[in-house]
Amino acid sequence: MKEVLEYYLNNCRQAMTYQNELSFEFGNDYAISFSFDINEEENDDDLDDEHYSYNSICALPDLELFLGKGRKFTTVTIKGYEYLGWREDLSEGKSITNEMYSLVKKINSFDTRAILEYHVTVDYGEAMCDVEGNYLFAIQIAEEFWGNDEFAKFIIENSECTVSVPDFYTVFFRNRIEIKDNRAVSILSTNTKVRRLGYFKVLSLLLKENKSVPAASINRKFENYCLKYKGFLESNQFNKGLINTTKTGISAKPYIDTACDLEFLNRINNAFYSGKTFKVYQTLQTEFSDLDNIFSLSDFDKIFFLEHILRNDYFYFSCVLELMFIEERTTYSHLNKVFQHKIVSRLERYRQSSEFGDRKVLSNLDIILNRIKGWKKADIYLEHVIMPRLNWMLDLNVISRINNEYAITEIGKKIFRHLCIWNDVNTNEIVSANGFLDRFMVHLFDDCYNDSGAINPDKESLILEKMHRYIGESFDFFKTLAPNRVTASQAANYTKYKLYLDDRIKVGYQYILDKLSDKDEEKFIFKFQEQYQDGYIQKIY
């Protein structure tokens, strides 16, 4: 152990002890901290002076003096930190979460046993100190690697993990703007058969031809409707999840169930209709979707399906993506082996960070946590969780598959980078992504799929002019029972997609609603209705 500590000392920027930690600090604001127990034989008066003071370890004699006190190390943690008081002066954001995962991935490549756990948190230091606090990551190292000289060298050589943050996030970092997170865990209940997103394109076409479908016959009707697309799937690169002919429609039922959970379908009495957002998809499908090959996804298909998966399945989808990022290349059997531990660990962190929050949120977390901990034959159950999401990621080009191995793509790495940045904006692990999707979905998609190729006009007036035009168009498609009104979510989403796909303009759903709420708005009135968690837009004559 002494040789390893000496190696850290010789390669660090500074070393010190404070309270019960020996820390070696390196460039880029990170440190390796050795926590220790106090020796019972130490003098209490000397201990008090030392414990509450920063004591520099400048050279080998200082280190030897420290080691001579017979203190026992209890944990070793790698930490990276950002002082939150400096955010207002940032020229760009600093992504602590991305730095953590980049380092976790590197350590995992050295030895998969080296890490016990990792997390982000805010440390406010002493209770009496008036400080902004340090936002930091902590990676706890397994004991067998504490004195491993090869591991020590690897850490020093691979410690640079700076990640660039897109500039559209900068204002949120600089102004400390926290985006609402209701802490509700979003999970889709899926069957292993639901593997092809293209079938939701088929469902859209079915509902275009039939305004409503009886609940008693929708499975059978959808199954029959899908038969003409069977050849497309068989010739597709990814061909699992086929809907076959059955007497009862049972082959199509898993897709219908998932469509309901994604809110693509809305059941009213004994019939199914298109959901609010699915009507927007149907309106734009002919113009922007790839209908020549129903299982090939266009940019519009990808942005629409990815957004709705992140809204309704953020927990499972982001957990699979996290493992893919860390492993880079892995197999289904490995994911099945580690996934339950991964999701339990994350849920326990969610619970800890929500401990003093809404009791309803805590109760819901406990229900989900206890259910997952109580899984019997988890490997069988997890097939229904992991396989659909791996296949959705294949359809979305988030991962690739070579034989039995899955590998994360550059698109997948970029998407994961954005999810990490969302944690950093709020300095907390995100549970519900809806607030971020409302603001950044188009920006995320353009960065990940098109290398931020869309450049907004310098003059906002040009954006507003086009925005007003598309809002006006939406009145032709999304009429309500009340005259001269449209449902706000449909009009805003329609406008968001049209601005991006037709004009290469990136604005969020929330941006559109904010502009319509502006006191200087002269063309439309926007009213939010709390009971519907939506609203309406009305023309001003």
C-alpha cells in the first residue's frame, strides 16, 4: 500500500488530510480519497487539531508520519467535482455525470471487478459554512485494488475525462435554472415480442383508414392488417418481432398493449381511437415517414418514437443505454445477468434523493422497488424487459448488432451524453425526463443524428413568423368541439416537427408555448387547463 500511496503523492497536484480522509488531488478537479478510521490510541487533543484542519502531505516523510499512526483505511473513492458558485461565470457547462461515466467505462475496461458503486451528489461541506456546495461524482473502488500499483498507474494515465457540453445548455448552467422533475418513474410494461417500431407505423395507417376500432376486435383486425407487410419485415435487417396469423389476434396483442402505454391509442367506452400525439404523427406521416419500407425509420419516425419512449420508459431505456455505454460491446446474456442489480441500485438512489419529498412519489418508488426485488426467475422476466428495448435501439440506430453481440453506436453515445447533461443541469439524477424533452428533444436529435447540422436564423422574428404559420395550419388538422380552437399540445408538437423537418429550425415544445404566452403575442391566445395538463390555442381576429 505504501508504494501505491507514494506513487499517487509523486503524481498529484497536492495531497492532504482533512477529518478522516487522505486525498490526492489531480488536474481537472478530481481526487483519489482514502477514508480511514481513527486509531483509539491517538491523543485526543492532537487529534482535534488535526481532524478539523487541512494538513498538507508535501513529501514522503509527511506520508510516512501519517502511515506511522496505524490508521486503517475503510474506503477508497475517486471523486470529480465542480464548485457550483462558479457556474454563473461559465462559458460552457461542465458535465460531472459524463466525466463519471467516462471514467467508469475506462475502469471497467481495466477490470470489471474494480468498482463497487458510483453516483453523483452535492456536498455542501460544513453546516455553518455559507457556500454554494460542490457538485461531485464518487466512484467507490473495491478493496483488492487499493494497493494495486497497475491500477494506480492506470487511473493516473486515464484521468482526463472532459466532455464538451452543447452550447444550448449553457444558459441553464449559468443561471442555475432547474428543470421540473416530478420524480415519477416511467416504465412501459412490455412483452418480448414487441421488437419492431415499424409496426406502430402500420397501426397509424390502420387508424387512418378506420377512425375507430372496436376494442373487442382490434387485436385481430390489426393482425390481419399487418399481413401485407410481412415480406417487408422478413427482408429487413432486423426481422424479429413478426406479427403472425392467429385465430384470436394474440400475436398482435403485445403491440396493441404497448401502443396504449405509449398513449398512441386512446380507449373511449368500447372503441380505440388515435391518441392526441399519435394524431400529430398521422398528420405528418405521409410527408415525412418512409412508407416504401414500413420497417425503415425516417428522421421523423426516429424523433417521434425516441421522444415517446423517453417520456414513457425513461427508467428502463436509460438503464439499458447506461450499460451499453459502459460495456460498449456486450451480449444479451450479460445484460440479463447484471440488469436487475442495476435497476435496483438506481431505484435505491432515487429513493434516497426523494426521501424528504412527496410521500406519493416515495410510495410509488417503494412499490416498484419491492416488486423488482421480489422477481422470481428474474432472467425469464427480464427477457420481456431487455429484448424489446435492445431491438428499439437497433431500429433507432442507437446500437448495432454483430452476430450475438450488441455495440453502442456514436448516435447512442451522444444520446447518453445528453441524458447525463440533464442530470448536471439539475445537479440530481433525473427520474422523469418530460421537462427536458419539452425543451431539448429537437436539439438532442439534431446533435445526435445530424451532427447539429440545423442552424437557427439569427433573427428570432423569422422563427416566430414560421411558427405562427404552422400554428395557423394546425387549425385545419386538430379541431376541437369549441369553434376557432385547437388542442395546444397537438398544435405545438405539429409546429415543432414542421419547423425542424421543413426549415431546419430547432425549437422546443416549451419554447412555442412560452412564445404564445408572451404578453406581446398578437395572433393567438394560449390557455393552459390544469385539469387536462394541456390547453387550447385560439386565434385572435
